Amino acid sequence: MTVPKEVEVEIVRLAEAEKWRPGTIANQLGIHHTVVQRVLGQQGMLHTVALRPTLIDPYLPFVMATLEKYPRLPASRLFQMVKQRGYPGAEDHFRSLVARHRPPKPAEAYLRLRTLPAEQAQVDWGHFGHVDVDGGKRKLFAFVMVLSYSRKLFVRFYLSCAMAAFIRGHVEAFLYYQGVARTLLYDNLKSAVLERVGDAIRFHPTLLELARHYRFEPKPVNVARGNEKGRVERAIRYVRTSFFPARSFRDVDDLNAQAAAWLAEVADGRKCPQQPTRRVDEVFAEEQPRLMSLPATPFVTDERVDVHVGKTPYVRFDRNDYSVPHTKVRRTLTVVASLDTVRVVDGAEVVARHPRCWGVGKQIEQSEHVEALLEHKRRARKHRGMNHLHDATPSSHAFLKLVAERGGNLGATVSRLLTLLDIYGPEALDAALARAAQRGTAHLGAVRHLLDRQRKERDEPPALSSLVSEDPRVRMQLVRTHDLRSYDQLRRSHDDDDTLESA
């Protein structure tokens, strides 16, 4: 706690002239007694004031000796050690006392890191909150690369920090610089370093492929040494303070277009920290010819993901569903995605191509896939109806054969026969179809006439087609008429039982 200068003067006056104790001074001035002790200590006056003894005083030599040997020993462990030696106080009070006596951590001096032109670039991600997309929100990330010598800055925004975006950021940065630095410095992020034990480092295999393609050396900073990549951290802070605040944009493409203009108009015109008399773009003009040249072909940045197609003809990729042909269900396919396009491949065959959707929970379809599935379903319904008709009325086979021989429409005929099946039942329709086939009359009018004549001969009421359910699960059920004579037998058995009981 810092106190005004006039309060320090008053503390010294009360202690020196009035001989007040530190506790009395603290109570009267409304400050903590440790502040009074600190002010008096700075004036070399603590020897004139009698301090109140504390519970830790008998154990202070042991505490100091232990902290000198183990400077980072936690106060909780130290409390257990002094408690075993008879310390009667509470742990919270002990912690505050130890904090006063713990030796301060020695200040570490850092060398100013200087690099040669084209020798090093530093890379890192920056998180810039969330953006609203169709169907939800996505995180917004900035891929940042800065050349250590000229401080030439590159920034590109993405809606993901996955490995594909990480690699794509490198390729776009190299094109922006029209060259590659010899060493790229990274933090120990998972996109660069999968595992690290001391100096043993296991890099991400995709990053190693990228490094081999562009001939640079990937190098992670030492653990807990963020100062080694301070240039890129300051660059991210510069983007946060100079570019991003109070900026509106339609989408990420618009944001990146604004970032490109800001880099050319603002970031390149700032003073170079290592050469304050020159601008960044002037120093970069000197550095650029010394960068390693780009290879003949850029590194492939498309994202590849194996996906399984379930019973519906869609693949799930990046929180959205993309349609595929219905013949690919129950298969494992591969999604190959760029920033603009999503391709679904089966081996070497591209089975679907869609514009990439950056929304959330969307269903992206091709009309050809939907129409092919509907046609397949229509054919399937036709075959199911024909099978159902054959099972219910065996005579329909001969009748439909006559229809086909005379060039009739089998689909329409089957559909109307199914309607007649629902109205008149399987026995009546089977008899009518058999009689029509025997007579060689292969048209529906003859079948309806025969059904009506059979109904009149049996003195039955007109059929009520409106009572038939429209549910296809009900319409496809095959119900055969039961022989009612069995009920007469049951009735006679019941009458006989009643007679025996009366007797």
C-alpha cells in the first residue's frame, strides 16, 4: 500500500517527536500497522520503537533457514513442519507472517534478442471472441506471423484454429511475403508440438511435411520463456488495439479484406523498433530478397476427414450436414474441404461437391441427390405394392401379364387394383381378376363391373371406400376373411352346455 507523502511525514513525526508506538499511529491514522513499520524502516527508525512479539518469533530462525534452502517451498508445507515443532498459531496467520520473511525472487535480466535479415519469423494464434453465424456462434481466431528483423506483419482471420487453418495460414503468409524465413519460432501449441519432455520434442507430422516443402526449421520456444517470442505477442496486441476495436464487418472475408488494407496503410508505415529512423516497409524491402524462395507448387491445404454415412444420405462435417447419393449410405467416405468448397470422395471418385457452409446445424443438399432418392423411393413403393397385390390376389399375375402384353400402364393399374383391394377385399378381387383374365379383358373397367355384379349376386351393400385408412402401413396389411361357420359351431357348443346345466 502506498501512502501520500504528507502521511509519511506525519508517521515519522509521531514516532520521533511524540514517541508513539506503531500500533497507535496506525489506529489514529486509519492505516495498517505494517505500513507504519515500512515507513519507519525506510527512515531507519525501527530501532527506536518496541515491536510487539509474534507467535512466529521462536520459530523464525528455523523458517528462515528452511526458506533459504528451499525458496519455493509452499507455506502450507512449511506450516506443517513448524506445527510438528510446537507452533500454536493458525495456518492463515502463519501464511501472512511467512510472506513477510520469504526472500524475494531475484530479478532476471534478459538479453535483447537480435536477428539477421530473413533469419527468423514468429508465429502464434490470437483469439478474438465470437462472431454470429447462421444458426449459432463460432470462435474467431487470427493467425499472426511477424518477421523478426523488419517486423513485417501478416494477419489472417479464421473461424477455426484447427490444423488445416494453421497450415493454410502459413501458406498464405509465405505468399504474402513472397518468401520464407529460415527459422519459424512457435509457442508449445498442439498444432506445432505434440509432446515435449525436456529437449526431446515430437512435432506434429503435418507441420514437418510443411517445413520440408518450404525448407524452414520449426523451432519451439523454451518452456516458460514467453519472452523468446515477444515479437509475435506484441504483434497480436498491436492488432487488438490498433485494428480490431470498434470495427464492423459482414463476414470473415470482409474482415480479412479490411485487415489487408490496414496492413498496407497502417502497419507497414509504423517505425521499425530496431531501426527507429526507418519504416517497416523500408526495412522489409531490404529483407525480402534474402528470404528463401517459394517452391514451384504451394503446399496442399485442403482438410481431409474420414466420415461415415449412416442410413440417411448425408455426411457430417464441421457441424453441418452435406448430401451424398443415396447409393453411398452405410459407407465410409472422405471429406476434402477448402475454405470455399466441400468435396466428398469415395476412393478416387468425387461423389458430391458443395459450397462450404460456415453456419451451424445446416443441411446442404444437391437437387440431383434429392430427386434420385425420391425416384428410388417411388420405384420401391411400386415394387412393394405389386408384391402386396400378388400376395393378396394370386390371379393378378395373369391379369397384369395381359395388361403388359397390350401396352397398358402397369404402375397405374397396380395402384388402382390396390384401391379396389382395400374396398372389396382379397377374395372378391381375386375372383374378379381370374374371371377377367379368362375372358381376356385386361382393363380395370371390366374388373369393376365383375366386382359390382358379385356384390349384387350376394345381396351386399355398396362398398364404402371412405372408411379405408390412408395410412400406408394399414393399407399394406393383408387381411383375409374368416370362415364364419366356426362361430356357428361355437354357438352350438354353448347351447349344449346350457342344456346340460338346466338338466
